[in-house]
Amino acid sequence: MPTLTFKVTAEQDRAVRLAARQKKLSLSDYLRRAAMGEKPSAAPRVRLARAHKVSGLSFSGDTGPLLTDEAIREALADFP
């Protein structure tokens, strides 16, 4: 993919990077959208999964763990 390079002042650099961060976009995506006339709207929210501290199973941080620590310990108790 071709790369574009251009010069800006230090103040412009800070302003553009801040704007991209506030929109939760990469600098490249923010500038690409701005250059192509697209409104640089916020990126879609991504639901991050976390690992449960006992089982290591993934769960969504938005909805909480799918199982309790106690239920997981009970399920794992049958294994040597």
C-alpha cells in the first residue's frame, strides 16, 4: 500500500493526534477519512473479552463473568 508523507507544525501534530484519539481511530484512519471527505466519526465499539482469573475462560467485561469462581472450582474439582 502506498504511503503519503507531509509536514505539519508541532502544534498541528498534537491537534491531529488528539482528534484521532478522541474519535478512537488510528491516525492513519482519521487522516484517510478526513482526506476522502468522510466525516471522521468514532470507530465502532469493540467488546473486549477478559480471561477469568481461575479458569482462564473468556468472558465479556460488559456483562460480567459467565460463571462464578465457586461454580468453576466445583466443575474443576473432578479433575486430578
